[in-house]
Amino acid sequence: MTQDPEEADRSQVRTVGSLVSRVRASPALIGAGLVLVMLLAGFVGWRLTGGGEYVAPTPTAAPVVRADTEGARASLEQLVTGVRDGAEPDGEDAASVAVRNAHAIGVEDVTARYVAESGNVAADGSWTADVEMSWRTPGDPVLTEELKVGFDADGAITGFSAAQGTRLPLWLSGPVEVRRTDSTLVVVQASADVADRYAELATTAVDEVRKVISWDDPRLVLEVPATGLESALGAQPGAYSAVAAVTATVDGSTKAGTPLHVWVNQGVIGDLDAPGAQVVITHEATHAATDAPTGTNRPMWLVEGFADYVALRDTTLPLSKTAGQILAQVRENGPPDHLPGKAEFNTRSEHFGAEYEAAWLACEVLAEAGGEQALVDLYEETGRGTALEKALRTSFGFGEDELTARWRAHLSESAA
């Protein structure tokens, strides 16, 4: 029978040990014995390694995964072409959704230029790239942003995002519902029923604003993201967490005449009842109608107070609902000693909301003193650059000190 190779090796080791013990008795054999031991040890090592030449293993290099930039550029070109040609792709991938959104909204003049990879390519071949994109919504100028676009291993578009400080348009951030009339455009990331609700709020808001001020060619655009406002406005996280809606220029500038949109925070306005939601949208529509975000002449209390005056003009809600926060503060600490300024209109303020109520009541005091048209005249005159003190005396016959005194008295009486 054959011997197990491992057992044969152990036998050879034992043989070496036996020879060593024997040479101890004969010094003459020591030299030859040591040579023999070395030879046998080498023989055993050769046998234990399989008798062949030992070759150190070569480290295996990880395969290099490269971005398919040509595929990515082709996908971007397909997106641009799809928007230009009014395509209606059936897929639910990010690019197909974006093309359908653009068609529904009326987005035009889309361009997309691949800039560079952003970060490393993943093991599965996917990566993110910086892409300069331009587009134009009806009635707006061409907008350009450098966005983050995700691609898979084949270069297909997997999604769009934006770095902090960069606005991500709704048409690139997921499916939307679109509603439009001659005076409104509503873009909503929600169900059809929810979109219908916002469309009705927008139409009513235009009608309510036009009861108070002249708005000859109304255009009210509502953008309603799925969650929060920070991504759509390129703001820091949490900046608008307590804000129901905000009116701003489409490009983030303060240049007069720049088109304005209203961004609505579903997480806040969704908790309001129908009258409350209508007040919010009419308030913002007043800002849009009077170019409030680009005006720097009016005091903040007049800008916000007048918008609330228009929004609450026909309401039958009690003061406990429309001014509950400021009246609670008056009961606890007495009336403020001055009209609210920019410092008070802070979205992170502990009493955010009370300032708006206080400003509204100041406008109520003015309307009661001189009538609604006198209030409108004051708003328009200060917007044109007339100093508040002069405009007040022209429209009402008294200055800011007298207004403040009347306002503080009204707050105290209302809180009693």
C-alpha cells in the first residue's frame, strides 16, 4: 500500500533527530553529521513545499472602474432633445419624469453641459457629475444652475440634486401635477386632488388681491415641493421649517422687475384649515402683485402688515384666531414700544408669527383712521421712495409717533 505523504515527511524528520543523537557519542562524526543534517533539512523543506521552485504570489490589482462619460453625455442630450420635441416618455426613470414635467409646465430652452465627475465612481459603476443646466419657464428669464446629476454604469440618468446654496427646480425633482389658468400657474408635487386644492387657493387669491389694489395683468405662480422649501430655494436646512410660504424672485436676486414665484411649504400649510390656507396664499399673492421682495423702501411692518390686511380683509375670524399670539404677549408683558422691524421678522424667532399679527393690527389702525384707500396710497408712496413720515402725514395727517401710540393703545384694548 502507499504511504500518506504527510506521514512520510514526519518519518524523515524523526530520522534527522536520530542521527543527531548518535553523533554525540563520536566527535569525529560531528562535522560530517552537521553537513548531513543540513542536507536532510533542505531535503525535508523541499519536500514540504512540494519539491518545486517557490514563487511568491503576485498581488492582484483591483479592477479600475471608470465613469461612462460618453454615455452620460448621450443621456443628457436625449433629455434636452426630449424636452425640445415635447416627448412623452412612458418610463418612471428620472429623465423620463423630467421630460414629462417640462412638457406639462411649458419649460423651454433647456441645455445640459457635462462639467466633471463629482466624487469617486462606485464599485457598481455609478457616479455623480456636475452638470450645468439652463431652462426657461413661461414668463421667466432663462435660469442657469450647476446641478448634481446621478448616472448608472451605462451613463443613464438616475436622479438630480443640488448642493446647498443652489436651487433645484421642481421639474427636475420628481413627478408634478400642473394646473393653470389665464392668471395662475400651479406646480405641485402631490396628488391630483391636492393640486386642485392649491389651484383653487391661487385663483381665489388673485381675486381677493384685485379687490384692494390694481393688478391689471395678474400672474401668480405657485410652486409646491413635496417636502420643505430649502432645496427649491437653495437655503440652509431648517431655514424655512416654520414658514408656510415665501415669495421670492425666480433667480434669487433683488433686481426690480424680476419675476416672482410663491413657494409653499406643504408641511406647514397642510396643517391649516381652508380659511387659514387661503389667508397664507392671498398674503403671498399680495407680495407678488406689489413686487414686495424687490422693494427696499417700505418698512417691514408695512410690507407684511399690508399683505395680511388684504388677506384678512373679508374674514369673519375673531381676533383670538387672527392675532392670538401678539395679544397673549401683550397680556403678559404689555404692548411693544415700537413697530416691528427686520430684527423681529426672523423665521427662527421664538415668537415667529406674533410680529405679523402686530404689523397687521398697525395697518388696521391706519385703515380705521383714514380709510382703505389712504392705506393703499401709503403703501404705494413708500414703495416709490417717499419717506414713511412724509407719506403718513400726507395720507393720514399724523406721523409715526402718533401711529405707534394709537397702535399700542389698540393692542392693549384688544388684549383686555
